Amino acid sequence: MLPTTSQSWFISFFGIIMLLLPQIIHCPNKQLKNHWKCSYSFVLPTLISLNVVSPSLASENIEKIIVTSAPSSLSDAQPYGYVAKQQATATKSDATLLEAPQMVSVVNRSQLDNLPSESISQALRYSSGIVSEKFGAFGSGIDYSKMRGFDADYYLDGLRMLGNSGIWAPQIDSWSLESIEAVHGPASALYGQGGAGGVINMISRRPCAETQHQVQLQAGNNKNHGIKFDTTSALNENETWLYRVSGLMLEQGSQIPSSRQTRFLISPALTWKPNDVLSWTILGQYQKEPRLGYYNTLPAQALGLLPNPNGKVDPNRNYNNQSHDNSHRKQQSLTSLFEYELTPQWQFKQNTRFMKVETEISRDYTRGFLPGDRLLTAVYQEAPSTSETWLTDSQLIGKLATWDINHTVIAGFDYQHGYMTKDWWGSQTVSFDPWASHHKPDFEPYPISRTSTKQQFDRYGYYLQDHLRWQRWNLLLSGRYDSADLETHNQISGMTQQSHNTAWSHRVGLSYQFNNGFSPWISTSDSFDPVLGTNADGKAFIPMKSKQYEAGVKYQNSELTQLVSISVYQLTQENVTTHNPRNPDYYQQSGKIRSRGVELESKLALTPQVNMMLNYAYLHNIVTSTSDLTTLNKHPVQVPTHTGSAWIDYRFHQPYLNGAFLGAGVRYLGSTYGDNTNTFKVPAVWLGDVSFRYQLSAINRELQGLELGLTVSNITNKSYVSSCTSSTYCSVGSDRVVLGVLNYYF
């Protein structure tokens, strides 16, 4: 049964925090020469990004690893900058990036702080092969990414989040995160049902023993302003109780006049670590967005992608009826991360989360033009939605040896249960003139139609993995069995549709680590994703299945200051639903999509002052089988053939500039097709970003801890279209965004 009193969970948790506040305030003040260096040790880390392990502290004992969180103060930044050694998402273990036989991208806290990024999608801009921000300026409330031509699944602390797309899905604020890890390609062998694109795992900030406080004030163009804070410390002298609280209050505008987005977030965390064998962390989060802002799209003819004798409309004009700008969202979650070392060789871990999301979307949705290409059609939509999910992932981890072979064995079981209700009210289509002074549709005289559905799911998964290490060889064997039940109930007609699916998934990977830091690898992996519905014969659809073959090479030097990854792959997805040519009212499973590509990702600390990132991806994504011959051998939408990015930054040490930071980057988003029949293209675009931070103590020691910052995205204010899914549904890219911040570390 799902909890029905989730509010009481948060009241109780906040009550504990309030009771402990006197201890927090009177906690002994430790003199720290280098603040924001939170170090802690644990055995076989759970889903925590081990992004920045100081070479001087790194232990040769793989069973115990010293972890140093990414510093937020630039003067304390580690010399390797954005380079990661460890990962946790690809293997659910302590395997290094060189040992993981897949392409893995890691964005650590330093990169989140230094590069312009106010969302998960923006944080992934400088990662190879990840296409985010497809909804452009109108999608600030959505994190929706594609990898290798397919949708990616979002996870938080190793547990799946409901929904791959849609404004009703939860959105995690990047301020609450320590890092982001992206595994490219199928990952069902460990995570169960999911798309072919891969997994994007967001890793929350954890409590630290050392006292750290940060307050950030920010202001920018479009009347953006807000405050953020983050504080962590030990609650007692023995450091067995640790706390952390992060939060923010933001109001953001956009390039659309009168469109505003507001967000309030509080993320408390409490860790109990009474000894070296037990650790229990509770993570809470409450996020409320009274206004989600204006979310809309425009047809290709309105944006100049297809001919229109009347020209283009103003892409930054507000075509939404102001009385309909009532979209809002609230989400809350409680997560438990438990670890217990049973023996020196065996450990038990269990991650559990309850999450509730309540959303209501109210917007005007434009469609195509009427004959004459002057009057634009639109409909009004309201879409309230509520979802609750309960997830748990339990693992038994063993460190074993047979002869000269070392094994890291993981036996796991996870369970997911939840439901989602979605209502939809829609008006009849009306028309309006987008060039006129009164350029907004009027829906008042028209009746409203409605649909209402409730989906409930139960998923079970059993998985087993063995990571074998012999000399310099690494062999990874992963297998999983899943059972998924889905029930969809039409709350208006009373009809119920059920589906039951089972599937086996596997992954096999082999790598070899040379003395010079090179590590070539090969792997194969697969995934499955259930499809709701039936064909014309009433037979339930079987899950979509994906298969990937991948080979590559990684390089990381002994100083951990350089990491380069190159991958080539072929990824095929089968059982894609397509229209039935004999019965247009039904779909059939005859579709097949193939992706072939190359990905290059590099993060280099050239000197203690200079960091560089270079990324490039080539992708040939094509429909190889379908019942709709108009899309055969065509490219899917929103999938560019070429993408790339480059970033370089420098930390100054000269007088009056000591601790200053200057960075600049450029992104290339290749052209994409705008519809499934490839009748028109969305042009390619180059975008530039800059970042500057300056510590005021360089000019006055009394200003110690104060830091000014400035970030600019799309510095040339390039107007562009981010993507189209059809000739009537295109998203406008984000214009220049300027954000100034004042940080205070103490």
C-alpha cells in the first residue's frame, strides 16, 4: 500500500531538524583553512559520485575509499577540475570509470557551479552525445533528454523517477545535487524497464562532518532574482550525526513578456553513522512552484521553417491568454539510504523513496494555419495530474576471490509501485491573427471536452552482477529478470486495460587497463520498455526491445587530471508501434530504428589553473522497418547528426586577481528533421557561453568569503529554433540569459 499521509512524514522530519537546531547553532566552530572540502569515508559506496578524489588521499584499498566533495569556493578547487575517477551508476559498485565498459559522462559539483546551468538540461550542455533543452525557452520546467537518438530515463539517487517526459513529471533542481552521471545506451541489466537511450542519474548532496555554509544572492535579465543556501556540519563531537540543509527561493522570467516562474525548495538531510560498519542517511525534499511560466509551441510556418507569404511571427510574443497562465506544480519526497557491513567481505544496502507530484497545466496550444496562412489555430488545455511512487532497491554485495581472480558480486531486488491520474480538458479549435494588436485567442464561447485516466503499476526485478578482476583484465557480467504489471483505467467510460510483461536483460563487458592509462573495452547490452495497448486483433503489445554493441577506449593519467573517452556503437530498437495501414484506427508493432555513432568526450586539467573540455558526437539514426512507407529510411525528429562543444577556463593567481575565474565555451547543435517524413529541417546553430567569478578578498582581506559571479548563456543572443516534432509543433530556443550572483562562504 502507498502511504496516504506523506505530509506527516515531512512534518515529523522538519520537527526533528527544529529540535536539533540549538545543537547546530552551538556546535563547536572548527577553524577550517579550506572550507568546502567535505571528506568522508565509507565502504563500497552507494550511489554517490566519487568525482574528486585527491591523489594524495586516494587509497589503494578498493574496499575503502576517501571521498572529497567538489569545492564550491574557487580558491579551494582541486587541480583536476572536472575530471572524475569513480562512477556508481553504470555498475552500482565502486568500479572506476576505466573499468566501466560503457560510455559514462559525469558532471561534478565544480562543473555545476562554474558553468552557466540552472537546470539539469543546462548542466548536460557540455556532455558528449546528450541532446537536452529540446523544448528551448518554453521548456524550463521540463528535463527531457535524448542519448544516441532515444529518450533517456531519469533517476534520483539510483531510483527511477516517474515519466520520461511531460510537464507532469517531477523536476529536480540542480542546486540540490552533488553530481550527475549519464550512462549511454541500454541499462536494463541493472535498472529494469527503460528506454534505449540510457540512464541519467542525479545524485543528491549528502551531509558532511566539516562545517560549511553558503548563501547565494542572484539577479539577472528578465527580472530574474532569488536566494539560495546550503549548510552542513556535524551535530555532535563524535561526528556520528551529520546534517545538511539546502534550499532556494527563485522568481524567473523569460524572453516571453509577463511569463514568470517561481520556485521554493527545501532539502534537509540527516546522516547517522555510529561506527565504521553502519551508515543511514535520510533525504527529504519539498518543492513548490506556484507558477510554472508560459509553455507553448509554434508551427514551422510561423517560424520561417516552411514558406508563409505573410512572413514570420514574433517568436517572443506572448500568445497565451493571461487568464490561462495558471500552471503550477508541487513535489515532495523522502529517501532512505541504508548501508550495513555484515562482514569484511559482505555488505547490505537498501535505497527507498516515496515521492508525490501534483501538477496542473493550464495553457493555450497553437496548431497550424488556416488556408491563406494568416489565421493561426489554437486550443485551450487544462491538464491536472497527481502521481505517487514507492520504490526500493535492496542489494547484497560481496568481495570474493577465487584463485587469482577478485570478484565484486551484487545480488539485488527492487520493487516499484505507484499510480498516476491525468485529466485533460480541451476546447474546440479557435483561430486568431498572430500579427494583429490583439494577438491572443479567445476560448470563452466554446465548450470543453474531457478525458480522465488513472494508471497503476507494479514492477519487480531480480538482478545479479559479477565484476571479475584478473591482473589488468576486467570482465563485467550482468543479468536481470523483470515482471511488470500495468493497469489503465478510463475514469469516464469505466473501461480498464491491463498488461503483464516479463523480460530478461543482460550486459557483458570486457576491458583491459594498460600501464600508460589506456583502457580499451567492448560490451553488449540490452533493454526493454513495455508498450500499453492492443493491436487490431485485440492482442496486447509486447515490450519494445533494444540491443547495443559498443567498443571504445578510455584514457586517464596517473595524476587523475585528464580523462578522454571514445566510443563507437550500434544500437537497434525493435517492436516500435506504427500505424496499421489496413486499419488506421489501430497501431501495429512493425517498427525498427537503428542508431550508429561515434562519441568523444574529454576533460583535461592542463595545469592547476587551466581546465578544458572537448566533446563531439556523430549519430546516424534511421527508421529501417515500418508499416508507414512515408517514414521508411527516414530520420527521427529531434536527432542531430553532429553535435559538439568546447570549454576552457583559467584561474588567476596574480595580485588583485587571486582566485578569479574566467571561462568561455561554444556549443554546436546540428540540424535536425522537423517531421517524421523529413520534409523540412531545423537549422544548425552555434551558441556561446561565458562565466566569471571574482573573490573580493583579493582586494580587501575583510571581505573574506565573498565572491562575485557572472554567467551568460547564448552570449550573442542568437535567435533559433531548438526542435520540431511536426510541422505544427516547434519550440523556440532560449535567448541570452545573464545571471549575476553574490556568494558568501563561511
